[in-house]
Amino acid sequence: NLRIARELFPAQRAELVTFGSDSSEMRPVQRRELISPVNILALGNDMHRDWDTLIKACGGWSECEVKIGGKRIGRTLQRQSRHFSNLEIVTPKSAAELKQLYEWADLVVIPLKSNSHASGITVINEAIISGVPVICTDTGGIRSYFSGDEIYYIPLAAPNRLRDAIEELSRDDNLRFAIARRAQARI
């Protein structure tokens, strides 16, 4: 947004003001061995979630269990997910239920469509505070918050790259631990 604002309003001062996080409830990252299937959490309420890429990458793949959640899960996504036994739509109704989802997750995936803001930053911050490593589509805005050393970025609309990222992180306990730790240090 900063670049776009400066292009649209070159005579005006423009600054980046980042979204804050309450880190008082940060859970230390735990180094743990993953047991197949890997538990993947994908949350989001905005129109920029790329659920199609997530479903193409994970739908029917026995190596993962995926919980997709949010308050605005559309009928199309609900219909698509019914075709795959490893995909579940969840609607957390409280902070305690949301916390349980993060505790369940081995990885948090933020699949995004192209956008000009930091779509996904709330879920990313929640995951990092919960000590869970994050895979996110590289739309640009999130890099204002976290580098490629702190989040595992994948390209837009790339289900194969998403699956590769899940496989790589699933196999490497040390990499998952290091990414999540560096992300917490950044916060």
C-alpha cells in the first residue's frame, strides 16, 4: 500500500504504519517431531483467501489433515471441501476454540490472492504467537512484517509449490522450529 499511495499521491507524505500484536500470551516454540498426517490450519475471513489453491494442494492428500475456518466461509468452499475426507470446515466461536485450533496445528497456511494490503496478517500474528510455523503466499504486503527467514513464502496460485512447502517443513523438524522461533523474535 505504501508504494501505491506514493504513486497516487506523490506530493503527500506517506508512511507505513504496521498492525500491532499483543505478545503477552506468546507460547514458546516447541521442537517436536511430526507424525503423519500433518495438521494444517488455514483461517481467514477476507475475500483475498485463495481457497482453490489450498484445495488443489491438499484435497485428498493423505499426508495431511486440513481445518479451514472463518466466519465467512462461502457455500462454494463448503461444497468443494465435502469431496475430500481430509478437509474440514470449522467455525471457532470463542477465543478458547481458536486457541485449541492453533494448539492442534503443526503448520498454518495462509493462501492468498493478489492484493495490495497485508491480507492475512492477523492470522499470521496469531499463529506466530502460538508458536506455529507459517506458510504464506508472497503477495508483498506481509514482507513489511516478516522476512523469508521468518515465514515460508510461496508464489501466487501455485498448489504444487504449496504442497512442496508442506512436505519440506513436515520432514524437517529443525527448519519448522527455526522459522517459528525467528518469527517470534521478530514480534
